[in-house]
Amino acid sequence: MTVMGRLKGILRSLCFLPLASISQSAAAERPNIVFLLADDLGYSDIAPYGSEVNTPTLSQLANQGIKFTNYHTAANCAPARAMLLTGVSSHLAGVPNIPEMLSPAQQRQDNYQGVLGSNVVTIATLLEDAGYHTYLAGKWHLGSTPEKRPSRRGFERTVALMDSGADNWEHKPYLPIYDDANWFADGERFELPEDFYSSEFLIDKTIEFIDSNLDDGKPFFAYVPFQAVHIPVQAPQQYIDRYMGRYDKGWHQLREERTARAIELGILSEAVTLAEMSTTAEWADLSPEVQRYEAKRMAVYAGMIEAMDAHIGRLLAFLEQRGELEQTIFVFTSDNGAEGSGAQDPFGYSTQRMAASLGYHTEYETLGTKGSFNSINPGFTSAAVSPLSFYKFYAGEGGLRVPLVISGEPLGDMVSQTSAFAWATDVAATILSMAGVAAAGERYAGKPVLPMTGKDLSPLFDGSQARIHSEEDAIGYELTGHAALFQGDYKLVKNLAPLGDGQWRLYDIVRDPGETIDLKSEMPDRYQQMLSAFEQYTLENRVQPIPQGYSRQGQLMSNFLVEQLSSGVIVGLLTLLVLLPFVVYRRRNR
């Protein structure tokens, strides 16, 4: 790229800056920003947070940037993505849950549609309007109708998966609720190539998009929401092979190893207590055959993480080759905690039936490769979130606390990590701040919009501030009755059945991230004050009650049946057999 091209780009971009930012930015070029989002990645799943999985690229970014040890997100994908891209509460942004799991009663409310509302502005829109190129390659899941697609929400170039997930090797759905894997490129239906593997393909497209406009001198924002490590968990054989035998001693030992390593790294304090989960079966009670199978399921999971990391490394190598690496900031995180609903009975009839109905197999020899359906058992999920409790869909720390790494030379010298509380909406505010772009006001593009509530995290980067959220700030969260409120170092939390008991509890999540010591009786005044704050949150965010007897799996099945019956398709018994593994957890020891 020519120096003149760069200077022209700077001058053009200055025209879009808020007045308060122009003087600061006039002396320095605005950075490129790459936002890397893993799917269902647990708190301890990458090496900088205690994992045994080889993630050299993410380790490099973490070593050169700042790690957040107390960052929280939503407990499932679409609500998290809504907050990350708008800086607005998921309930107010129209995405309190994924649309596949909303009840008919809830869908009567305009903020319970499960798709991104027109009352919010994405950071992509703001960055594009400020002179950035904006690209997306990966999972969207925020609306698939033409006006909701990412090409209409601020992204200049896109290749996007509209669904909650899909196969990583082929153009096919992973659940029978989808007739197809709904991929779109620049707003139009798109067919995946024959040599598709998700992490490789998404980085290929990101490189293609970036390379197509590099010479015009404009900065870029690239959003890469991976499929890794969402179900189906799949990886190239060479990555799986690296972890064969690594997990033969089971999930209990892995949880302990990861916790010990996180303590050594300073991610956790030495006083941390390892949480226990009822879904974590005794490894020793499993037959050798089941142990062997479960260990390989986890090897595929680890291989998928390493493959993602390797392809991120390709992106860094490309940027370095094109002279852009020094001008680029990287943000890496996960949409929610690790998935814990993988079948506990890998040899059961319902598991086999579900896989076969979608054209998958589950044989040990080819597990994780093309045509194979794989997921990890809740036991290994407990290791993926070590030392935390619960996991995806629940409001426990295992569902909400995930890695967050921000790195890049444009940020200058940074502290290595922070224990300051951070929330998903803060990521959007921070990205805009790093780009020198103001958030939208009460109106944008001629219409009223909701203000961004996330806070800029950048004062934490150099250690000049220890907190962004004050001791008084209350941040609420709710998903299908599971609920939490964060305030200072404390968390009020309620988890419903089947893993929870529906009772409110109070924890100091800085000293006790495993949520093992309930402080409700010791701190009754704080408990009542935070309970009142949560009630205020529900009013301000228009949180709707869940119907009597609601279950996410049951609602998923019900919504699918209603849709199919309305189109004249008789699928009742078949659908029940197909979805049964996602509804019933069974333990089978041989």
C-alpha cells in the first residue's frame, strides 16, 4: 500500500469522527479491528486461561495484550451476539433468547422476537458510516429475513450462517428443525464449496474481503464468529490425533489440572474452590469401552479448538505480510460458556437414531471427521469451564464467564490482565472507542434508537483504573427464568431445574468464582438490596415470565412441530425420536 493511499484514507476517515475525537486521531491513524468470536468455548478452554490445548496464536495475542479474568456474557448465543454488536441489553434489542426457543406467549411481545430489533444500531453500521470497511464471515443468527441479514445491518461484505449452527464439513443442517443450512453471501443464498471446513473457510473469506480493499487506505472492521466449538464438534484428523490418549484419565483429573494451571498463570487465586456439578458422572464407574469413546470425543473438541487457533494464525500471517499487523487490534472472546447437553449415552438407541436421521454416524474410528456427529459429555464440559459451576443456558459462572483478550500494537503498553468486572455490552463500546467513533445518540439515520449502555473498557488497559463499573452499578441478566445480577464483587443468581433448584443465592465471585459459598444469610441487607435491583432490571428491560412447565428442549420441539404441521407435514413420532437426545439426559455405564 502507498503512503499516499494511507494519508487519503486518514483524511477521509476524519470527516466522520465526533468532534471530541478529531484532535486525538489527527496525529494517529485509526486502527483496523478484528473481532474473533468463538462459539460455546469454556472459560478454561484456551492455553492463556489454563488449558492443555495448544493455542499458540491466542497465547501470543494474550501475552501481547490484556486478559480479562472476570468478563461475563449471555448464557446462549443470539442474546450474546446482540449485546456484543449493539452495546444494548439483549431484552431491549429484541433477542432475550434464540427464536427457536421462544414460547408463543412471549412472542406476542415486540421485544421477544429473537431477532435484532430495528431500534438498535450495530457497531458495524457506525463504523461503516465513519469510513471503515466492514466484513463478516461466520455465524449471524440474529435474523434471516432480508432486512435482518448482516448485509443490511452495517456489513459491507458478508458470508453468514443464519442458523444456530450447522455442519463443519458440508452444506447441511445439524438439527432437524432446519430444512437446510442457511448460508447467505452479501444477502443472497450461498452454496458452500466442496472443500469446506468451517474455521478454514471463514478465515479464507475474511482474508479475501480484507485484501479486496486494502489499497484504498481505509481501515477495516472484520467480525469472525466461528462455528468452533459448537455442536457438531468436528475437526481435521491431524488435529484430533494430537490429543488421542490425552484425556484417558477422565474429566475429574482434567478439571483439577486446568484449575491448578490457571492458578499458576494468575487467572485464579490459590484460595479458589473447585465447584462440583451433579451431571459430572464418576469416571471410574464407566466401562473401558465408554471411557475410550468419551476420551476421543474430548480429543475432537480439543482438536477443533487448535484448528481454530491455527487458522487465526493464518490471518495474522496475512496481515503481517501485507504490512497491516502493526495497525490492527484483535478482540477475542466466546459468545457463552461451554455446551453441556451432549448425549451421556453415546451408544444409546436415541443417540444413534438422531445421528442417522440427519445422515450422520457416530463410529469411534471416524469420530469428528466428515459425516460424523460429535459432542462432549457434560463431564468434560465441567472441565471446559473449570473451576466454575453450571454451563451454557444457565446463569452460573460456567455459563456466563468466558475468556476475553484484547491485543494489538495500536493500544501501546498494556497491563497483562485485569480482574475488573466486564459485561458483553462493554465490548461494543470498547470497539467504538478504539476506533475513535462515537456511539449513536437518541436518534440515528432519521429514527429513534436505544442508547448504548455498555462502558468503554480501555481505561483498564494501562492500569489507570481498577474498575469500569462502580460498586453501585447493577447489571442484570435473565434467560428462561435463569437469572443473575452483578454488583461490585457480588452476584445474585438463580438457576432453575434440572441442574438448579430455583432458589436465589449470593456469591462473592471474585473470591469464590466457583460459587460454592452462599452469603445470603451472612449479608441479608446486600441480598435484599440486590433482589430489589433485579426487580428493577426486569421492569426496565421488559423481562417476560416463562410459561408454566417451560423447558427449552420442549419448546424447541413444540415450535418445530407447529411449523411442520402448519405446512401439512406429519412428523410427530419421527421428530420425537430425532430430538430425544436433546431432551432427555441418560447415564449408561457399561
